Amino acid sequence: MSPWTSLITALTLLLYSVITINVGRARAKYKVLPPQMTGDADFERVLRVQQNTLEQMVVFVPALWLFSFYINPLWGAVIGAIWLVGRVAYAWGYYQAAEKRAIGFGISSISGIVLLLGSLVGIILSLVQP
């Protein structure tokens, strides 16, 4: 088990926790009581950041661990850190305006794809090499 991969996983969970807290704060600020999922557009952007981050984490976390196991834990952590930076940029931009989310989304999406494809390469190579 890699401490670097573990660190990136823990930081990902911390980021998601902060994003989730932001939804609760936005609910109070914009008076959108549960179970409502719509209301003020500013609230909806905060909620969408949380939802999209969770959607991305479903692929990111396993890809991070698989890449770290089959390719290299340090490189997995570096690419994972880039994913985290992308998610922060995505959230920061989206909180301001929907059109400002693209750069962060691109950074996190590309780094997630690199982890996933790298994992597949590493797994296939381990299957075909003695």
C-alpha cells in the first residue's frame, strides 16, 4: 500500500467533505430546504459541484489505486494531485458562474482518463508478461 496514494485518497475525501458542507451552507443562505434540489441558481451551482464531484470520484478513486498498483504509486499520486487541483478549480469557477467551470473540468477529466487508461495498460501488461 502506498502512502502517496493514501494521501491523495484522504485529500479527495476531505475535498468532497468541504464541498458537501458548502451545499449545506448554500441551502441555508438561499433558503432551499431539504428535500428540494432546485431553487436559486446560485444554490443549484453549489449542488451541481457536489454531484459532479461525486460522479467523478466513482471513476477516479479506483483508477488512482489501480494505476498506483500496476504502474507507479508516486506517478499515480502526482496525477491524482493534478485531478484534485482540477476539482478545486472546477468548484471555484462553478461557484462563480457556470461558464467558468470548464478549465477545472478539463484538468480533472484528462487526469482521470490518464489514470484509467494507464491502469488498463498496466493490467494488460501484467496479464501478458510472465
